[in-house]
Amino acid sequence: MGIAGIERLSGVFEAQGFSSRKSLQYLEEADLDYMFSSPKKLRLVEKRAITQELRQLKLKFGDKEINQ
């Protein structure tokens, strides 16, 4: 992910099958709570940053799929 300082989370995403930025467009905010339940709980700032990044990915990749 393009969010500085939270590279530690990439292993969790990859373990769930999200191996590319494009695949993350299908991730919902509720999935974050499931994926990062205790003891790997997200810090509030991390969740906000990831949620914003997911919104941007959905806009970026969602538009391309509609136009193809």
C-alpha cells in the first residue's frame, strides 16, 4: 500500500489474498475490523489512512472497469 509507516500490515493483506493494489478495491471497511481484530488491532490513524486509500482505489479502478 502507498501509506507510509504501516508496511507492517502488508502481511495481513497478503494472507487474505489481497496481493495487488487493484485487488484491494474489493475490500470493504468492515473487512478491516475482521482482518485486524485483536491482537493485531489497527490504530485509529492507520484505519483512517487505509480507509481513505481504499476509497481512492475504488474511484481509480472502478472508473476504468466501467469504461472498458
